[in-house]
Amino acid sequence: MSTRRIDSLADSRPPAAGGRPVVCVVDADPAVRESVRALLGTIGAEVRGFARGNDLLDALDGGAAPACIVADLGLPDVGGLALLGELRARGLRVPTILLSTEADVSSAVSAMRAGALDFIEKPYIDRALLNQIAPLLRYDEH
């Protein structure tokens, strides 16, 4: 099994001067990962992509949390809801947005109860994703 490591993730808030905030995108579809990377690049985010939820969890071991996570609800190994549960179990309160092609009210309610920041249907609308993520990436003005 190939594991990707995240060497220097931002903590829950974006880094102070100099660094770019990190958003982790977890989706089995490389086209979705690349699309989100391109979109978030327009607002200055550094995007790290993962094909599997376990790859993200492995990368988070011992490292700081990213500013935000965008994950597919139907990941092939660890589903989006289970991923949220594992993040919580590890004490990581990372704002997480779940994406799904099979969006229904029940799934959306389950996602929000599990702690998701938002639940967005695929194909997502760029503006909907940006509206949720952009405020999370603002630099602290203190």
C-alpha cells in the first residue's frame, strides 16, 4: 500500500505570513481532485489530493491538521461519514465538506449530524464550494 505523507500541514487556522493554507481533497476520481485543486488555487490555497480516506488518515498521523478537508461521501475504503468519525476520534476538529453524486436528504442530514461543515452535490457548483472554503482560509488579522 502506498502512503502519501503531509510534511507540513497548516494547523486548523491558516499559517501566518508566508505560508499558504492547506486543503486536503479526498476523492477516488483524479479529475475531481484536479478540478478542486485548480478552483482553490484561484484563492491561494495549497491543495493536497488523496485517492483514499486511509491515505489522508495516514498522512495526518503526527502532523498538524489542514485548514479544511473536502471528501467524497462514497470513498472506496473509508466513506466520508466514517472519515469524519475517525477525525473526531483523533481529536481533530477540521472543517470538512462532503461531496456526493448520490445526494439525498437522509445523506445530507447524516453528514451534518456527523459534523460536516456542508454537504454539496456533485457535480458541485464552484461558487458553492468557494463560499464554504474561502472564509476558512483567511489569514488571522491579529
